[in-house]
Amino acid sequence: MTATTAVEAGLLACHACGLIHRPPAAAHGAVCARCGSSLHFRKPDSLSRTWALLIASWVLIVPANVLPVMKTGSLFGSEKDTIFSGVVYLWTSGSWPLALILFTASIAVPFGKLAALTFLLVSVQQGSAWARRERTRLYRVLEFVGRWSMIDIYVAAMLTALVQFGSLMNIQAGSGAIAFGTVVVLTMFAAESFDPRLIWDPVEKKRG
């Protein structure tokens, strides 16, 4: 079975609203007839922008997991917790379902997303035609699960807002939470910058 790409059919989809167009041969300067967005056969500088955001995410994910995400102060002293120490505490205290959720959303998902994006970028740059459909599905999964990796930041923010007892007890978000939130935002932008249509470009090159 041979696959026909949109470029071969002379079709172009709007990045913003998804409307299909049949632009002239030179699509430079063309705009969407429905929403007015600029039209491109491929996202401009997709690989370079995605690599820049991805490398920054790999750098920041280290302090995000090493530095404390939450600082708790009370009459009995203060305590600093990292993401992993929070997982361990929940597990040892018997709240293993919450520990699994926190581990999955805050450790497994971010690292898995970074690894998957790295794999997609390397495979595209090498011009691989292997498992194109599966790699496209992998990208769609990354888009879907990206927002759920902020769960521990939501918890820290809620505790900071709700658990304030003046001089008795207070909870503050740590520097690790800032680094982790930045990683999540950068990976979301990296996934958005990546153009999954690049996965199918080797089909055209092979035919040409």
C-alpha cells in the first residue's frame, strides 16, 4: 500500500483551525481563508526550535528533581521535600495509590516525554522511514499527556493557598517547583514546535 501525502496532492492544512486549502505553487505569504493565520507546508525552523526547547528541558529537569518543591515550616521546625521524597513518604505512610499517581505524573511522564521527543527528533533528522504511523501516534500521545505532568505543582499551589496558619504552620513552594513548572512549559512548547509531518517527508524523498 502506498501513502499519498498532502503536499503531493497539493493540499495544505491551517495550523490554527485545520481548514484544508489548495494554495498556489508558491504558498509564501498565503493566509487561511477562515482564520487568517499564515499557511506553511511545514512549521518554520521546526527542528531547531524543538531542539532548543528540549535541551533546555533536559538541563532543568535535574534541579527539578534534586531541589525541594515544597518547604514546610511549623513550631517544631522546617522540612524540605523533593518530588521523590514526597513519593517515598506517601508510599511508606500507606497512601500507595497517591504515591503511584505522583510518581507517574511527576517523574515517569516528564522523563518519558523528554525521551520520546528526543527519539522523534533524532529519527526525523536521520530521515528514518521506520514505523511512520506509530511515531505519529506517539506524538499525539505526547500532546495529550503533557498537561497532566503538572499535578504536583497543582498540589503545592493548593497547599500553599489553603494551609496557612500564621506562626503555627506555613507551606511554601520551593525552587524545585519553579524548575519543574518550567520543564513542563518548555516540553509543551517543544511538542507544539515539532511538526509531525516531517515524519512522512522521507516517503516523498524516496519516491523522488
